[in-house]
Amino acid sequence: MTDLLGTSEYKAIAAGLSFPTQAFIDGGFRPALSGKTFTTTNPATGEALAEIAACDARDVDLAVAAARAAFEDGRWSKLHPGERKETLLRLAALMQEHARDLAVLESLDAGKTIFDCETVDVPETIHVIRWHAELIDKIYDQVSPASASHIAMVVREPVGVVGLVLPWNFPLLMLAWKIGPALAAGCSVVLKPAAETTLSTLRVAELAAEAGLPAGVLNIVTGSGSAVGEPLGRHPDVDMVSFTGSTATGRRFLNYSADSNLKEVVLELGGKNPCVVLDDAEDLEAVAAHVVNGAFWNMGQNCSAGSRLIVQRGIRDRLLDKVRAEAATWLVGDPLDPAIRVGSLVSQAHFDKVAGYLEAAQSENILFGGRIVAPGFIEPTVVETARDSKLAVEEIFGPILTVVVVDSVDEAIAVANDTEYGLAASIFSANGRRALRGARALRAGTVTVNSFGEGDVTTPFGGYKQSGFGGRDNSIHAHDQYTQLKTIWIDLTDHAAGD
Ligand code: NAP
Ligand code: MG
């Protein structure tokens, strides 16, 4: 467990940080070809942090060419997996060495709490890189069932040049979820971080070069979705794109692929995840702790946030008392104060969107919170509402939990599944049979029983319905995204011998 510092110590680290601000292409930092930049801010203070290279399609072309050259000459793709492992383990070790600075940088750029950055984002990021590094020299290919006169091998090969497009809510962790398996598999990468949260990605690219990752294997092209994300999605020489973000943008990547070279596309998208509490749930304090964590962790800016509490009427009052008590312990304020659990939303634009939902909540039954604390900061809010209200249906991506009361288990499951999304779900019950029947019935890629969570690096993560497409992040299954299957069929007939 990380020993946390005090606020003033974190502020001192923040004041002394230095970090790259240019695109990272073919092993070096460089300005955008246009010379343009954009300003990235600390959303908690509104202060400008840096001017970042505002790249466009021409920079994407350069990065893809560098990635292609690296892939084809095999400087990374054809190394023994054990050598790739060693390089990635060195990267993980360097990240560990600079963990505190990375945590502060992440907090400054995204408004995330230093508590989360120190205890979850940075250690998990390092763990994920290590896990995929350790995995890659332990995966075996296959030999098919065959007659005596042939052998057929089924081998996995790296898919080639991959485009990775990231969201702003977990900049480091999503980076690790994608580059961990992509680099381990031997692919070359062109990565676009979200414009709001570019800094930690560039720092990792710098550390990767220091770890010995060859030039051209990991390229970071900074800039907006329209200027960089779209040209990457449409690029004829990109073999595959893995995207995490909103369902609306994910849909565009399918069009980009269809309109260009039919590149593979994997999408991790939004969610409106149900948390079902049946009337026999035990230890309501623990249940409330999971509910509150699920809803308000990372200010609710979490695709798997448990943002819909569906509770059976029999325990509504008792559970909501506990939820209120627990929510009251989630202090809102300066993200660099380690006692704070709720920091700033990522940007003014996103704050305005969430504030709009808070406004809509004012005409509903607000059970807790409901106020804007300061620009960028919204109190954890619990609001009881009808199952088909805008608040209960739309992905808010902020610290607003809706509560819907139901009368039966069947109704609970029906309400839970009544959504276009299907990323994650939770069910609480002391009765194992009811809980497991519920887990089977919930239409989501991850279902947690008597807890809120996403599994861990060992378990696949991705969505049913409009929460995902084409594959899974995390676990050994993540490697399916970044590899393709080849059959090598060998005829053993000895024609001279006539058999
Ligand atoms: P977003 O607007 O879809 O952005 C995601 C990424 O796509 C950003 O890098 C963005 O660039 C880029 N982008 C935007 N418009 C684009 C376009 N027209 N063409 C190509 N790229 C484009 O989503 P977000 O607001 O960053 O993140 C919040 C959403 O992500 C939520 O809906 C959440 O549920 C989802 N999410 C899902 C998961 C998961 O694993 N399933 C994880 C985290 C978040 P810029 O922002 O730089 O313009
Ligand atoms: Mg920022």
C-alpha cells in the first residue's frame, strides 16, 4: 500500500514537475507539422498546465509510416517474446521509480484525486504492463487434429500497426490496458490520448524510450478527435483500431473502417450500469460502501460506474440510510488533498453537461447532495426517480446516482436490463441461488456478486449490447485483439514412396 504524503508535499511535487509536451514519433519528441499547439489545463484550478502539439492528418501519416517501418523490419515484432518481455518489465520498473510524479501529473491534468492516482491508477497501470509482459512468453500456439499425412499449425501473429484511441477518465490505466497487450504481442502502435489528458501518456512514452523500446514502435500523436482520431481511424495502413470512449464516437470508427481498409475495430464504450440490491442482502453497511464507491469513484466518470441503484422495496429505507451515511464520508475538494474522494470533473464542458443533469434532478426526489460545490466540483448526489426518466436512462458520467424501487426480483432484473448498454452490473443477495440466477440473467459483460467491481487484469472486460464491439480488454483474451490467426498446412505425403 502506498504511503500517502500531505497536501503541501503534493503541491511541492506539482510545482517541480517537468514533462514533455510534443508528439512522440519515431523515437523522438517533435512539434506538430503545422506548428500549432493547444492548451491543456488543470480542471481543478482552471490554470493552464502546458501547450501541447496540436497534430493533424499529416502527423498521423508520419507516425503510421514510422510504425509500419518498425513493424516490417522486425525490430520489435520479430524479437523473441522473452526479449519484448524484458523491455516491458524495464518500462514497468521505470514507472515504479517515477510513480509519485506520475500520480501527481495524472491528478493535475485530469482533476482526479491524488488518493485514487496513488492507490489505484498508477499501481494498477504498472501491474497491467507487468502482467502482459509476463504473459507473452508463456502463450503456446496450436496444432490441429489431423491425419497421419498432414500437420496443420494454428499460429498467432501480431496484427501489425494498431491505432489506439483513449478516453480522458483513466488516462494511464487505459493506456496500459491497450499498450500492454499490443506491445507484448509485437504490434507497432500509433496512440491518440484524449486531448484533455495527454501529459501522463507523453511521460510514459519518454520512459518507454529509456527502457529500450525501439524507435517507431510506440508513437503518440497528440490533438483532437477530429484532427487526429478520424485520420487514424480512416488510415489505409493501420491494420486495427482499439478504442475506448463514448458509444457515439465508437460508432464512427466502424464507419471509418468500412469506408477505408476494413481494419479490425474493437470498441469499449459507455454504460448505465445497474446495481441490484435484493431484500435479503446482508450487511447493508458493506452494501452501501460498494454502492457509493460504484457510483462516485472517479467522480462517476467511469464507464462501469454503478449509476443505477435498483432496490427492492422491503429494504429501501434501511439501505438508503446507510447510503446517505456512506456518501457523507466522500469529501469533495482539492484533488491534491489525500483525504478528498471527489475531485474535479475533467473539464468545463463536461462539468456543464453534468450540471445540466443536476438541474434536472432538482425536480425529482433528491435523497442526498444535489449541489454544485464550486466550478468543476459537484457533490455526490442520490436521486430517486422513475425507471424511464432521463436521469435513469442516459449515461451521465458524473457523481449522480439514481434510485429506482422495485417490488420483485423479476422486476429488478427487467429494470436492470432495460437499457441499450450492457457493460457491467452488480447484484447483492445473501441467497447464493438468487444471486447467481440474477448474475446469469443480467445482460452485461461483467457481473459482480455482493460487490462492485470490474474484475482485474486476469478477467476480460467489455460490453454487451451498445457498450462494446469486437473484443475484450484485459486478460489473455485481450491478446485476441492484437493478433490474428494463421493456418499453416503441411502435407506429409511422400509421393516417391506412394503413400
Ligand atoms: P469520446 O468523446 O468518445 O472520446 C474518446 C476518444 O475519441 C478521445 O480521444 C477523443 O478525442 C476521440 N474522438 C472524439 N471524437 C472523435 C472523432 N470524431 N473521431 C475520432 N476520434 C474521436 O469519449 P470521452 O468523452 O473521452 O469519454 C467518455 C466516454 O467514454 C463515456 O461515454 C464512457 O462511458 C466511455 N468509456 C468507456 C470505457 C470502457 O472501457 N468501455 C472506459 C472509459 C470511458 P478528444 O477528446 O481529444 O477530442
Ligand atoms: Mg487537462
